Amino acid sequence: MKNLVLIGFWIMMLLWLNSCAGTYKHIEVEYPPLSPYAKYKAISLEVVSPKDVNKEEMKSFKELIIRAFQKRGISVVDDIERPKLVVEIMELSKESVIKRGIKWALAIYIGGPWIQNTSNAVTVKVSMKDKGKVIEFKEFQEFKESIRDWEDFKKTVANRIADAVYFAY
Amino acid sequence: MKKFALIGLVVAIMFLAISCAPNLVSYPPAAINPVVVKRLQNFKISSQMPSEEYGAAFKNVIENNKNTAVVYQEKSFPIFNQMYQKYQKKDFDGMDVLIAKAKIVNAEWANSYLALKNAYEKLGEANKKIGNVAIKTKTEQLINVSKECIEEMLETINTIRKFLDMAEGYNRSRIEKNLSFLTKENEQKYNNIAESLHRSEDGLNKKWMYSLEISIELNKLLNNYR
């Protein structure tokens, strides 16, 4: 009987913790038209990744980057004369169902904030090759993004990449 | 005994959750010095100009200065002030909307910055073609002083952008209950950005004031131009 009460208590705690977590309301930012004096109006894009990165995920990430540029009025073109943005993917991994299952099991059996952490990871190095010069956007190493919602995670990093170019002079 | 162990465990988890709370430092946003705004509003551009091209370029510089000040003072500052007030009260309702608004206005400010930068470049070109030495020298001084001011402006715009990305990260992790974002490195970075933004706003005010004083001196010289 005592064990049943104990189990009931833990389930209640977990449900309570889980129900507390909401979904972040992602607001699409409507950027003003690109200034006629902006540095980059059209760029070419190269996405480089290690072999073990999921090809589908990489494709969807690249599409998100292109869409983020379009929203800011910057065209992505296939032209070697244009400045080339190189996005080097260091890590692009979604938390697996197995990992999530293990976290839930640990939270139920020994307790602790296992499910309040995520191992989703998107780490990139971004640089621009323009007229023989390489400009590195060091801000992508400055702080580590971590988002529970995988699609939102990819979109946020894609938006940050497009922002870095939009605001570059 | 088991009961005590259980209570101990729950308390430990609660302490763990509390200790994860980041120690973020926020500063009140700085408005543009009201003297700068007032002087810009009351700026009466001289009707005497050494050339038509120079006159158009100088007018463009003053108009773009006014526009850049208005975008920050009337659009950005009220949003940042509201965000700061909310942080102080730990009222995070609607913070996602405020961050999105601040991002849009910051992009608008970046566009007005570019127009201002271009206006100074055009003034520099027009200045090369005039003959009056006193006006030429004063204009060169204005361009050099303003160069520092607009560099500081660009620094501020980019610091605001990074600050908003981090503020959004913390807001999202709070709503998602995601402890993975709450690292010591991120906390340190947030506090560094907030501090450099605070310093940058102060520096921008001083440089803008100096640039405006030189503009007024140049305008006086232009008024006496025959």
C-alpha cells in the first residue's frame, strides 16, 4: 500500500513538472525592407557538414537558412562572383526517443530533473568569403543555444545566421 | 527512514532547481540625451551654401541625424524601458512580443544608421569640390568626429541584436522549462553583453553630442558665407 502511494506521489510530481512546461510562442519578425546601402543584397551559400550528419536534417536546415535570408530581403544565388557565406555545421543532432525514454525512466526511478534538460544540439561556425577576405562571425561561438523544440531550434539558428549577415557592414 | 530519504530527495531536487536559476544583471536603458534631440529638432539649416551639391548633402546629414534619433528615442527606448520595468517586477508576461518588437525596431534603426553613414560619405565627396578653406576644414572635422559616433552606433545596434537573442533564449528556456540553456557560460555572456550595452549607450550619447556641436559650428560658418 505504502509503495503504491509512493508511486502515485512520484507520478503526480512528474505530471506536475511536465505540465508546467509550455511551448514558446515563436513570433515571426517582420523585417523592414533592406536598406539600399546594405552591404550584402545577394550571397551564395555553402553548407559544410561532417559525414555523420543526417542528410535530411541538413537539407531542412539549409532550406530554413535560405528562407530566413529571403525574409530579410537578401537573395541566395548560385553565383561564384557573389560573396560566399560558409556555414560549417559542427553538430546537428536531435535528441533520440531512446535517450528521452531513459531520461523518463531515470526521473521515475531515482528522481531528478532529467527531463528538464535536452540534448538537442545545433552548433555552427559561420564565415563570409568576400573579395578574397574571410570575415568570421565569432558570435556563433559566444553562447550556446539550447531549445527543446527541435524545429524551433533549427529555425532560431537559421534566423541568427541571416541576422548576422543583415546587420553586417 | 524511507520517508525521510524521500523528503530529503524532494528537498534536494527543489534546491537543485533553485540553484539553476541564472543570476542575470539588467541595467535601465539610456535614452538619447534630450539636449541632442532638442537641438536637432530646432536645427535651422543655413540658406547660404558653397555649392548646390554641398547644400543638399549637408541637409541630408542633418535630416538623417534627426531620423536616427527619432527611431531610437520614440520607438526603441519605450520598448526597452518596458522590458526593464517588467524584469524588475519579474513579470514576464508578453515578453516574447516585446522582444519581437524590439528586433524589428532595431532593424529599422540599422537602416537609418546606414542612410546616415551614406549621408556623411556624400558630404565628404561634396566637400572635396568646394574652395572655402574654413568651411572645408570644419566639414572635415565634422566627418571625422561623426565617424566615431556612427561606429559607436553600429556597435550599439549589434550589441542590442545579440542581447535580444540572449534575452529570447532565457525567455524561451523559462517557458519550455529547459535547464540546458542555463549554463554558467551563457549567464556570463548575457551579463557581459548587458554591461557593454550599458557602456555603449553612454559612449554614443557623448559622441553624438560632440558631433552635433561641430555641426552647429559649421552651420554658423555657412550662415556667414558670401
